[in-house]
Amino acid sequence: MSDDTRTQGYQKMQLELNSDDSVRSENIRQTQANFTYTYGLQETLDAAINFNYQVLKDPNAASNQGMGDSSAYIKWRFYKRGTWSFAVRPQLNLPTGNSNKSLGNGRLGYSAYMISTYSSMKYTVLTNTGITYNDNMIGVRNKLWNTSAAVLVDASSKAKFVIETGASRNTDYTVHQPALFCIAGLIFNPNNKFDIDVGYRKGLNRSDVNHSWGVGLTYHGT
């Protein structure tokens, strides 16, 4: 889902666990589990690191599983006034996955994102725009972009409905059509310590996944 401009606050932390199960049109299935730890360096500055584990099942090739590429980033909210806020998020993409098993790129990459948030009493609008230098050893495109927008609507004091859409440049050199998708989801906040989310992603063309289900748990610590 699109990131927001919220930061943890000085010396506060957050733990995120989530899992996605995706199917492409070629019946290739990818299951991925992610772990992200975020720490507040300053009131408006976070540092985070992400690890993931992947299971790839391809009916036309050998199936593989193992650790995928990791990432480390900082997020700085540089502007907030009234209902609007803006942040930037530079990121290193770390080659911790085995590129010979299609679990990683095999080389260090980097990304940069611009994030905006508009918040009102009943709904929130998020926009993300990013560029990535996807250096790799697996023969895919290395200059990528992505953009997305999401609307979160309060369903109650403890739940939000989420609708998101986005596009990204295809990593395949032979495909010029961007990948398009939409997501529908629900975020449940049983208390101020935990968030539980579930979502369904549908690819809008053959460049994206056919469909994907995701579930996540977030803990907000001090």
C-alpha cells in the first residue's frame, strides 16, 4: 500500500509483519513474507530496514524459496501545515537474495520517493511517486518509476476502508506497457498499539499480477 508521511516520533519504534500471495497470468505463484523495523531518529525522521522471504512456484521451471532482496531507508517529513504534509524517502535496495534462483537482483540498487498526505476528519488521501535504479544481474530493465494514490475512509472509530490504484514501469525490456493495478482493503485498529490489515489486489493488465491477497499486522511501540 502507498506510504504516508507519518513518522514514529523521537525514539519510538514500529514492527510490521505482512504476507502476500500473488498469481500471474502464466500461473506463476509468489508468496512473500515481509518484516520491517522502523525507529524514530527525530520527531520527523525515521530509519527503517526490511527483510523478506519468498516462495516461487513456476509450473514451467524449478520452484525456489529463500530470502529475497532487503531494503534500508530513511523517511523525512519536511513539511506539515494544516491538512497537508510532505515527505521524502531515499532507499537502498540490498542484494541479499539469490539472483540465480530469481530471488534477488544480485546488485545494489537505490530508490527515491516523494510522499504526500491530505487528512480530513473523515478521509485521508495519499500519493506516492518514485524512481528506482534497478541495477541487476538478471537482465531486466534498470531504470524504473512508479506512482500510486490511495484514499482511506473512516468506517468507524476503529476501522478504515482503503481504495488504491497505481502504475509502474515494467521490468521486462520487451514490454512497453506499464503495470496497472487497484487494491481494496480494510485496516482495523483494535487499540493504539496494533493495526490489522487485509487487502485484495487486482492487476488491470497483463503487465501486473493477475490477483493477490495480503494480510498484515503492525505494532506501535515506545
